[in-house]
Amino acid sequence: MRNVFLLSSLFLLVLKCGLTGQVIFSEIMFDVVGSDYHDEYVEIYNLSATDSVDLSGWQFSDSSGTDWL
């Protein structure tokens, strides 16, 4: 269930970011096999060569508010 929510959230974020044309999620590694959960990551890429993007306040969490990444 956690994976479904995480993927749904990421999909919505990608759609939102796609509308601005600045940021894309180029790689997502989640739910790593085994107990090595510290290897989870999200790679975010800024498409603009000149504009910076403020990512403050962005977070990944489940429906209970627990931050997973």
C-alpha cells in the first residue's frame, strides 16, 4: 500500500511540475530489497539552464504524514 501511495504522489508531482516545464523526476529508487533502506532516493532535474527552482517545502509522505524519503 505504501508503494501505491508513493507512486501516486510522485505521479501527481510530476504532472504538476510538468505544467511549469522546469523540474522533472528523472530517477526514483524506492523500497530497496532487504533492510538497506538508506539507499532510497529521488533524482530531480531542472530543465532550465538559467532559472533556479525553489524546492523548499517539498516532501514525500504517506497518508498518515510519515516522511519516507
